[in-house]
Amino acid sequence: MIYPYAKFCIVCSKPIALSADSNHRLHAEGKPAVQLADGVSIYAYHGVILPEWYGRLHPHQWQSKWVLKEQNAEVRRALIQGITYDRIIQELEVTELDSWQEYTLLSIEFDDDFDDEGNAKPIYLLKMTCPSTGHIHALRVPSDVRSSSRASLTAKEAIRWVNWDIDPEEFSVQT
């Protein structure tokens, strides 16, 4: 097979296995996304090339603590996507920063992620509990959505960001 690109060309035998997601990105869970007859395998998760030790395992088997140790930001993003924020919240030590009704603002600090001043840069998560089903869902919230007068992000600011700048008081009536 020949794969021509602008500045290079890949020539190889036809893969015996080739898997992709619905967006045509290399993807397989717990097995190689590309496997050649000579035994060479490439593991990928939604287009992100993974080391074999992650790729051999189904995402349900991935461990949240790996996210804290992974140096490659793109691989770390794929791990978070596969593990899900919901599981990460349950399995890792998170700090509860603020809450409002069924919403809780959490933070997780990564040892290798620092701001311009050398301070550990936390990841903020908004944990939402559905009042009717009890289902818990979490979304990542950027740290820069806080109002300029406050030093730290609040749950209401995070909710406002998630809901396209609608104040949570405006939709707080529940049935």
C-alpha cells in the first residue's frame, strides 16, 4: 500500500487489520487499530496514537491514576476521554471548592501542569447530579471563566459557563 503525503510517502504491506471511528480516525479499544502481517501493531484511540501498554487494554480497564502520571498531553486527553470525568471523580482525590444546589465544583491538580508563574494548574470539573435519576455527570470548566473580582472560581460561575452564560438562578425552578 502507498500513502502519499505532501512531503513524504509511506509504503507498506496491506494491513491485516485496520479499524477507525465514525470520523475516519484510527481507533480500536483493547486491540490494535492497525496490524501488519509482520507483527507490527499501532494502537489508537479516536486518532491519538497510544503506547501499547494502554492500547492493549479496553478503556474500562484504564486506571484514573494513569492520567496523573502521563507526560504526553494528547495521550492524557485520550485517557481522560476513555476513562471519563465521572470515573476520575470517583477514583481520584479531588478537592470540593464550592457547591450550589445539585452542582459541585471540583478541582484536580496535575503535578506536571503549571501556569506561567510555576504554580500547579488545577483542572476544574463541574459535577452535576440529576435530581430525578441521581445520575452523576461531570464537565471540565476552564479556569478563566471566573469574574475578575474573585480569586477563585465558584460553582455558579461554572454553571453559567456550561449553560451559555445563563445565570443559574434563571433556570433553578425544577419539576
